[in-house]
Amino acid sequence: MTEVLDRTGARTEDAAQVITGARERIDALDDRIIGLIQERMAVSAVIQESRIASGGRRVSLAREMDVLSHYRDALGRPGTALAMTVLELCRGRV
Ligand SMILES: O=C(O)C(=O)C[C@]1(C(=O)O)C=C[C@@H](O)C=C1
């Protein structure tokens, strides 16, 4: 019991089982989220390389405003911070 309590913070075996199962789902979801971010990074790189090869700039601020709004509309204010992190992963620091 002490080990279960240490691992999950639960005070009963039942709660520890619920938490352990839910954490497995979260780990699987995080794997998918990370995979989607990596896929997004690859697609973003195609856009940036194409724009730079055509003589343009890496960054498109107008498009970034649209991306920020998209996340904020869906997730509220923390969505903006998340979008900024996603954009940094995709185009580096500006
Ligand atoms: O949509 C673009 O034009 C992109 O270059 C992609 C992207 C993005 O990752 O969403 C990356 C850099 C730009 O500043 C804007 C958006």
C-alpha cells in the first residue's frame, strides 16, 4: 500500500487503480500529441523552405496571428501560450 500511495498519491487501492489506468491513457495521448507536433514541424518546414527559396522571409507574422487566434479561441488564454510554444518549435526563436 505504501508503494501505491507513493506512486499515485491515492489513499486507497481503488483510487490507485483508477489513477494508474488514467495515467496510461495520458501517456498514450502525450505520445500522439508529440507525434502530431513532430508532423506539424515537418509540414511547417516545407512551407518555410519554399518561402525562403522563393526569396521571402522565414516568418509570416499575419499567419502567426491566425494560428494564435485559432488556439486562443479553442483553449482560452493558455491556448495563446501553447500556440507560441508550438510556433517556436516549428520556426525557432524570432
Ligand atoms: O504558414 C506559414 O506560412 C508557415 O510558415 C508556418 C508557420 C507555422 O508553423 O504555423 C511557421 C512560421 C510562420 O511564421 C507562420 C506559420
